[in-house]
Amino acid sequence: MKAVLIVGCGDIGERIARLYQEKKLPVEGLVRSTESMSRLQKAGIEPLQADLNQAESLRGLPTKKRTVFYLAPPPSEGDKDPLIRQFLSAISPDALPEKLVLLSTTAVYGDCHGEWINEAHPVNPQTARGQRRLDAEQAVNDWSKKTGVPIVILRVGGIYGPGRLPLARLEKGLPILKEAESPFTNRIHQDDLAQICVAAAERGKAGEIYNVSDGLPGTMSRYFKDIAQAHGLPLPPEVSLQEAQKVMSAGMLSYLKESRRLVNRKLVEELGVLLQYPDLEAGLAQMPVKN
């Protein structure tokens, strides 16, 4: 591995970069704004500026013999991801990377009614965001078959960590669903996600998919309660699903319509990952409490 290119190098990208910097490997980060370029420079990451919406800006990117992490989200609307297709089409045949790791989402599975599922479970996205992510998966699979570049897909559950907790919602006292009606959710700490990305690049088998979670799902309502207790905040009021239709946002309601529990055995056994935060309690324990 000679160099690393992180497309959409935000918070998770920076965490991945730090792990490679510890290995003394050069890291390049692709971002859109000048402000983001400055942020990467301060983090010791070589900044590259391009807009995934503009094919011209993607020409000549340093992809040859790189390990590429594609972390950029798809557009916020529609059921396709034209951005990743534009990026892949901009890679010339004489500048192919050594490997590409794609961050996808467990939303591609759709509602599994709380069942335990592994990577062999059929995909059935029931939201536009899930459909967009599945389209991105299909794009990299098609590109891999065409170019021969090995790809690995990570289907990631909910990411949490400092700066990624619903504290503002809890401080406002917004309601949650009664726990008996609450769907199961899966989560992974942001630091563990970063090390999983590196493990996928180094040990992930070509063409494989890995569910990314700590393997200990809980209800969404329990998640909110545990965070409230850890930060000394009042427990949020609980409402029925029928009441939730009237008082919750469309975005929140979309998450309440899907329930699944992820088996992470493949992640642990094939990638050899030892989680720093094997459950939510461990993850919350190391976070500073907001005063």
C-alpha cells in the first residue's frame, strides 16, 4: 500500500487518516470547500479539492495504486447516486487504485421486523436513502467487474460518539416512542468504524460485504434514555406510535418504520477486529459529559 485517498474526508475520514499516519503512510483527502481543505492541512492530510457534481474537477485525481475510501454521501433526494458514478467514471484505465472501500448503510436491508440478519439477507430498501445507497453499491460492483479493482462494501449501522449524540433533542424534551413499540437499532462508535475501515482495506476479501455494528443492538428508545442518563438529562417523554405520527418529524418517523438486529460475526472473524467499544455503555463511559 503506497498511499491512501479518502473521498469525502470529514470526521470519519480524519480518524481513518490518523490510523494511516501512525503507519507513516501518506494520506490524501478529497473535499469540496476551501474551509475543508484548511481543516485537512491542519490535520496533516494532503488536501485535494473537487466537486463530485462536476466531472471536470475530477479529472487527474491521484488514484493510481491508491487505496480509496469512498465516504461521500449520495444526494439528499432521488433514488440514485450519480455522484459515485461520476467519480468512478473519472478514473482512467491507467490510474486504477489497488482497492476501493465503500461506506454504505444497513438501510439497504429495509424493515426486517426485528430479526437477526447477516450479510446474506436479501436487500429490500424501503426508503429513498436506502435506495440511493444500494445504487452506490451496484455502481462499485459494476465498476469492479469492468476494471478488476477489488472492492469491499461496509454496511454501517448508526454511528455515535462525541459530537454525534442527540443531546439537543434531549435538552428540548422531545418525545420518544414507548419502548414496547420501539424498533431495534444497531450502532458503532466512530473510532471503531475508523479501525474497521482500515481492516477492510487490509484484510477484506474482494467483493465482500460486512455488516458494521458492535453486535449488541437495542431499541431506539433505550438508546435515547441511556444517553440522557449518562449526561444527567431528564428522561424524554414517551408516546405511542399513533401519537408519534402527530408529533414527530417525517425524518424521525422514517427511522421508526424499520427494525433489524445485525449479526457482526463476519466482521469480527474475517477482519479480525477487536472493538474498543463493544457496547453502548463502554462508548458512553469515555465521553465527556456536557455541562
